[in-house]
Amino acid sequence: MALALLVSIAAGRAHEVQPSVADVTVTGDALVMELRTAIEPLVAGIDLSAVEDTDESPLAGLSDRLRAMEPEALAAELARAWPAIAARMDLRAGDAALDPVLEEVVIPPVGDVDTRRDSRLTIRAALPDDGSPVTVGWDGGLGGLIVRQGEGEDAYSAFLSAGGTTDPLPRGGAAEAGLGEAVARYLVSGFDHIVPKGLDHILFVLGLLFYAFAWRPLLWQVTAFTAAHTVTLALATVGVVDIPDGSMWIVESVIALSIVYVAVENLLVAHRTRELPAAANGNGPIPDAALETPEIGWARIGIVFAFGLLHGLGFASVLSEFGLGQHLVASLIAFNVGVELGQLAVIAAAAILVWVAFRVLHRRFHPEAEAFRAVSVVGSILIALVGAWWVIERTLLG
């Protein structure tokens, strides 16, 4: 069962559902939407609100065949499917429904069919001459949609994670989002980036937990990780640190390597702490106190902090898609709080599962600390294997 879970987690990233991004321009007579999306699941008719990975859909085979199509053939399939796709968009000027016309399609050449292929669609809709603002409605079955209007500090953005409708978008300029709305949006986005979409961050946090089942080592590690990714998230968001798109694979590869590192160190620590009490305690029974988790050292804290800096760059890549725009400071804080709540949720859920495993194992392992160590070793081995696969996938197979 554990091996099956390992394989499903490692392979599940290949066709992971990710949001589309729409840059919207509203002029006096037309709405123009530059949409970046993976069109294969849309053409196949997959309900993206029901799956986290397209492999989970009964239509996955059709989507995979579309991935292998040359751009011209896929464009023809999109043209045939466009009326059905357009019917799931609700573009309006005031109360008047608009007709979205597919004006241009740019599809990259066939590459690795196991990797998402983002195409660019230019969609245009004529507007009535009454000056009414425009709203963009999106069916959740098409997946999440990030809508952006304008640039800089006055830019507007909305994340339609499960479908929905934007605020009214004016003709010229950008819509204004309220402070409360922006905070709620980024809070949810930060949490969502951890649970359920941040598998690499989830495994790293679990690696911190499996180092030691005690509040002090966990607190030191989580504090170092939080401080580090907060720093780089902020610096990257305001443009002080900039990672080119073509170099993100390096960051993602090192993030995967960080998962391997913390898991392997957990195994080394578990081995050392298992041997020390026996030598110190002679022939008598090994007391629980002697088997308690090791003290956290500055080396471990420093390593976690360094890896946290890289994870912050991973978080920043999400915000670069989403954009902060208005209410920059509040939005950044809200996103970071959402990330922390996601991490706490992971730790809480893992603690419950560890306790259940302990209740099953404690009759076989004496003293009780040995049961916790057994859970830690098994968990760390699985985490290390998944992380190692991701390193290979992102370097040699990427």
C-alpha cells in the first residue's frame, strides 16, 4: 500500500491541473482576452473541477492523444470544439451577453507528451457602445482561471478557482478590488498552494515533522522555514529577486533535492539515537527518556533556513502568475498567512495519522519511543524516494 501511494504521488504531477491565465484588455468597442492554457483537456471535454490530475478522468486517453498532435491538427480540433468551450464562458457588458470569437491560436510544437503544453489563445468580443463595464464569467469545469487587467500597482487580478465571475472591468484602466476581498482571495490562494497543490512543500514539512516528535525541534525548524520563505517571497514579489522562467527548473530541482536531504538526515539521526542509549545504559532496560528525540542543532536549522529561501522562490512563482497589484502589502501578508495555515493543517493531519500508527505499533515496539521511531523511518524513506524521483524528473527527464 505504501509503495502504491509513493508511485501515485510521484507520477501524479505529470498531468496536474493548473489554472489558466487571462490578460484582459477592455477598450471602447472590444474586449480582448489573451488566454494561456493547456487546451487539450478542454478540447477533450474533461471536467477539471472534478479532478486534480487529468489522468483521473475517463477522458484521459483522449487528452493524451491530443497532447501528441502537431499544432495544426490540434488547432483544427480546437476549432471544432470551440462552440462548446465558448458556451461555458459568460462574457457580459452590463446585462448584454457577448460573443467570444477565437481570433488567434498559438500552439507550441509537440514536446514531452507527459508535460503540460501551454497554448496562447486570443479571444475577442465586440462591445455595445453604451460604455458599460465588462464581467468575465468562467465555468469551473474549465479549471481555475487567473484574470488580470492593467499593470503595476493599479493592476486588478482575480482568481476564479472554482468558476465564478470577476468584478466589473471598466473600459480603460482597471477594476478596483476591495481590501477585504483581496485579503480573502490571497489567503485562500496561499492555503490552496499548500493543500492540495503543494505536494513538494507538503513533503518537506513532513520531513521536518519526522525529524523529531517533539514540539521544540519542530518549532525551531518551522520557524526557520517560515522566516526564510517569507524573505524570498517578499523580495521576489517586489522584484529584488528575479528568476527567469527558463531557470525555474533549477529552483524546482533543488526544492526536490531539499526533500531528499531532510528525509535522509532523519534516517541518519534515527540510526544514531537508536545506538546511543544502549551503550550508555548497560544491561538494564532502556528508559523512554533516553530514546526521546534529539536536540535540534544549528546545522539542521541553518539547512532548513537555506532550503526555505528556495521554497520561497517557488511560492513567488505562483504570485508572479497571480499578480499582487492593488493592496500589495496586505495581499502579500495574506498569501503568506494562507501558506502557514496550510502548513499547520499538514502538520495537524500528519500528527493524527502518526498517533494512529503509534497505537497500532506500540505493542510491538518497546519502549514506546521505538514505535514513533518506526513511523519516522518509514515516512522518511517514502519521502526520500519521492524526492529522489522528482530530482530525476526535473533534471534528466525535464
